[in-house]
Amino acid sequence: MRPSPARWLNILVPVKRAVDYAVKIRVNPQQTGVDMNVKHSMNPFDEIAIEEAVRIRERLPKGSEPLTITALTIGPPKSVETLRTALAMGADNAIHVEIPESAPAPEPLGVAKAIRAIIDKQKEKENVDMVILGKQAIDDDLGQTGQMLAGLLGWGQATYASKVELDLEQRNAVVTREIDGGLEQVRVRFPMIVTTDLRLNEPRYASLPNIMKAKKKPVTKLTPADLGVSFEPQMEVLKVTEPPKRVGGAKVDSVDELVEKLKAAGFTAV
Amino acid sequence: MLRTFIRISPSSLRLTRPIRRCAQRSYATSYISPSSRYETYHGGQIKTYYNSTLTGLSPAENEFREAVWEFSARVVQPKVAAIEREGGDTETHEYKTLVEVHKEMAEMGLHGVTVPTEDLTSSLGLGLSYTHHLLAMEAISYSSASLALSYGAHSNLCVNQLSRWGSDEQRAQWIPGLLDGTYIGALAMSETGAGSDVLGSMRTVAKKVDDGYVLNGNKFWITNGPKADVFIVYARDVVEPGAKQTFTTFLVPRTTPGFSTGKPLDKFGMRGSPTCELIFEDVFLPSTAVLGDPASLQGKGAKVLMSGLDLERLVLSGGPLGIMQAAYDTAVEYVHQREQFGVPVATIGSMQAKLADMYTKVNTARTFVYAVARAVDGHNAEAQIQGLGPKDKGYTYPPFQRRDCAAAIMYATDKAIEVAMECMQCLGGNGYINDYPAARYLADARLYAVGAGTQEVRRWLIGREVNSDFE
């Protein structure tokens, strides 16, 4: 007898509105941060996450149960643009946890707790099987949210994914991870956390018909109070400066001189 | 309905007031607050000084604009060199990259911007306004003016005319393929002997025979000629001596026996866009090839032609606008990097004057063209509310449309050529080398002075329109 087909798969993809990667950022005069009055767009790793979710749907064998992709963002009112991009790329619905424009950017622990609260809320209707996140946001480069979420939920995690192969019958996935030594393969059971690395896929550009269709897709608005979480910062930014300007090096005439200079600079043999 | 937040204080990050925006397109302009004081980025490949505070676009239109600029940056920019190079290939004439990008533009949904979505023949029509088409044209033209010209000829000259005038069968047969990238379309009006005097000097003749027509003649300077699969062709009818000269519009597939194309023309600019002569030697066309319903549109070719020209001029105005912005961006970056006499040359008085003139020309031309587009769309929207289309009896032709559309492209072209010329000057010796894009901008801009009508004809037309106010 054939095994029963997998039931609906629910994928949650948190996305972040960050300063566009092409912008030449400048430190603000108060040295507390960078000039934020610049072009913003979806964090590139989050684009890869949405793209992977959409590709998972496209790879499902014909006749499979449908898959729901929910995009989620935590941010000021403007962040809804990022959700629309996600919807235009193929997400089915979106959740916007709105915080005031003047509020400080949420930190990974706060974000992870909020995502956990949303997953718990969703349990009432259907379970989330997979959360795909970008490995890090390009504005803070913290790279903690996925791992913290896995810890809070007690779920398996496969981070820095460069390939994801699902096995719906077995309810697990084999994920190839990019690590310092090369590539590592892990098998993770559902429900799981995946964080995307650069080489996982190349995100599609949202086509105009899809952008127009995205306007009709539902966006649910929530507040931190609805979720029972607070985004009170745990960290305080003391100072932000540009990296020191590169100074020229010096030419040496021999290897001995090089070794002398290295010793004088405090480098010792390992 | 989603709430859209619009910043009303021009300075930094302060609390904004929510304003409910009507989903329906209206005349209302809105202040698009800039995300940056100076430059903005698209798709990681384009850095531009496009001033979005002056455009008067609605937030929805601005979203559309950002989407097409993103496409232009991510998809078109990397292929610009290949498009130009293949256009100059006098041996094989394959235009491989152009055809590739044509398909990618189809996936993006760019070919049917003005084709109604309820058009039962295709699902890729977006049913948007001419402002949107103009924005798309400008975005593509910024990266590659050649590609934009081919795109404009395909999506406006061919697809839009077919969508407006074609019969149900013709639309069903051609629109899906034209919108999804399978077919390339073209429009054939001009001849070697019929340019400005296109109707009076036309020599391509359509003779009525038993079950159709026989076409004989040539068309010249036809954009997309070498690659198009279907052509909208205007021909002179054979009439009784002394009777009024009429014209008819035909839909001619490339495969029709007797039809052939000449060698692609070697052009000064717009080299990436394929152009050639069309040859008709006893080409037999069935009556179903008459564009639209033969009963009502046979002999009405002039009306079809003239009605399309305004919209063609309006949408093609996006061409010079895109070139102009690209020329300005190139020049302004260059002169701030190049140092002579110990300072960036941009800070020298004579250069500052150039930048000021270029900046002002770009923005005045754009603001005017966008305003004309808004007026045209406004009239169309009103006519739609009354349920009238250009084919209907009660349709009133908007009094200023003809002169405004002509003025839009006339002004944009003049300014684009001036700005491109100055861009070449700003780059100094480097403006003269083809490693830099200045020469290409100038050569491409120059086309619009003769393509889609000459500057002289546009001036004559506006003058004539003004004269008619006093008749």
C-alpha cells in the first residue's frame, strides 16, 4: 500500500528590510550609527530564503499537497514594502509585526522570541514545518537569529545551507552546509530551521504581473503586544566609526629584515 | 486597502501621518520623499541621480518605476555590450542577446503594459496606463537605448496598435505570442521615398483582388525588420481616378510568400537595434489580414495610423529621457573624480555651469513628458468611464493631445542630444573613446531627431494645431 501523501507543508520565511547592499554608507555625525536616509531593500540572504521556499514548492512532485509560504517581517511601517517584494516573488501571505519608526532596530534575541510567539500562535491553525532565514543581515552582520530560534524552539537547525533536499515521506531534509573546512551534509528532521548562504540559489526578480497580484495577497498586521514580546534592546551601541584609512606599507630588502619588522610589531612564531 | 504612509516633512526621520490612498488612479500628484539626498541605487548595478521628488508620480507608479529600474539593472545592464556588439556584426545578423532579453522582458510582463487584462486572448496584459509604459521605456533606455527602441517598436508600435484595432481572431492569433516572447513585432510605415510625407508619397500599393489583396512595394528604416515575425503594414489602396486616396492597414506574417527583408542597415547609433528594408513582391494577403474588421476598417488606414502616432510619440519620449539621465549620471560621476590643477574639474566654474544646464534640462524634459502622459491617461480614463473607445462614435479627440505628444518628444529629443553632447565634452578626451559610453549616448540620442517623426515635422504639426485654434 502506498504511504499516505505528506500533508500541507508550511514554510515561514522571516525577512528584513536593510540598507541596500550597493549603498555607500556614511557614519552619522554623532557616531552612533550610519546615515539611514538611503535606499533600503530586502536583505540579500532573505531574498535567497524566499527563493528557496518558492523553489521547494516548484520541486514538489505533481499531485502533492499544496505548500504555504508565509513571509514575516518586524519593522517600521515602511517594512511592508519588503513583504510585498516577498509576496511578488511567490510567498502566499505575509505577517507584519509593526514597531514605531523611531524604535531602535530589533536585536536577534528579540526577533527569535517574536518568531517563536508567531509559531506558537500558528499552532492553533496549522504547524510550521520549516523556518528559512538568511544567515545574517547585512546591516548588523550578527548572524544569530536562526540559531537562537532553534535553541528557543528546541528544533534541529541546518545553517549556512548551500543545498536543501527534502524527503517528504521521511519528513526530513538533507542539507549541505558551507563550513570552514569545505562542505558538510546533515540530515535534519521536521520541524527545522535552515539559514541560507550565498550559493544556495540565485533569487528571481519579481515580474510585473506577480507584483500586481501580490497587492491582493493578505498581509496580517500585529504589534509586539499581540505577541507578548518586547524588543527592549539588550545591547547599547557605544560608538560607530569608519575603519582606519589604509596607510601604505614599506618595502624591505631581505627576508631577515622582514622577520625583524614582524618581531618588532609583536608577531611571534606560532 | 493597504494604508500607505507618505512622508510630508522634507527633512529627516520624523513621525509621519498616515494618508488613505485611493487604489484607483487619479490625477492627484504626490510628493515622493527621496530615500537619499543624492544618489539612489537599483539592482546593485545602477547608481543614478534621478530626482524622484519632481516626478509627481503616485506611490503605485513609483513602485512600478522601481521594479522596472531593478529589471533594467539586473537583467539589461550586464548585456549592453553584447547587444551593441552583435548589432554591429555584419556577417551573421543573429542578434542573439537581443532575442534573449526580449524573452526575459516577456517574463517580466513588459510587452503588454497597455494591453487590457480582460483581453480574452492573453494573461500577460497588465492593463496599465501610458505613463507606466513610458516609465518602462525610460528604464530600459537608461541601460540600452537600442534595446529600448526595439522594445518600443514591438510593444507600442505593434502590440498596442494590434490590441486597439485588431479583430478578435487577429488578437487571439498574435497577442499571446507577442506578449510571451515567442514573437517579435514591427510596424512598417516609412519608405525610401515616403518619410515626412508618409501618406502623400507612399508607393506601397494594395490592390483588391477576389478573395484578398496583393501588395507590392518596399518599406525602409523598419525597426525589428530583420527579426520580426509579424508586421503591421500600411499600404495605399488602388482607387478609381479622381476618387479619394485611401489607405489600409494589414497584418503581415513574415512567412507570407513574396515577402522578404533586406540586409540589416549599418547605422550611426542604435546599433543594437535591428533595422532593415521590407520587400513586397506580389504578396497575396487574405481579407482576414486587414487589421481589424475589414468591413469597417478597410480604407481607414490613415485613421489607424494617425491615432497611433500620438501614443507612439508619447511612449517613445521615454527613450531620450533614459539616455539623458544616463548621460548626466556618467558625466557627473566622472567630473567629480577627475582632478586637474589640484581640484576635481567639477568644481571649476565652467564645468559647474555645464552640470547646472544638464541637470535642469533632464528634469524639465522629464517633468513635461510625465505631465503630457498624465493628461493622455486622464482623458483615456474619463473616456473609459463613459464607455467610449477610439473606435466609438461619441469619442471626442482631446484638443491638446496631438500637439502635446509632439511637443513632448520634440523637447525631450532636443534636450537629450544637448545633454549627450555635453556629456561627451565633460569627459574630455575620454568622451571620444568608445570605452566610455558618451559616444553611444550621443549617437543613440540622435536617432530620435528623425525616428518616429523628424523635429521639423513635429514643429510643423504643433504650429498647424495652434493655427487651427484660430480658424
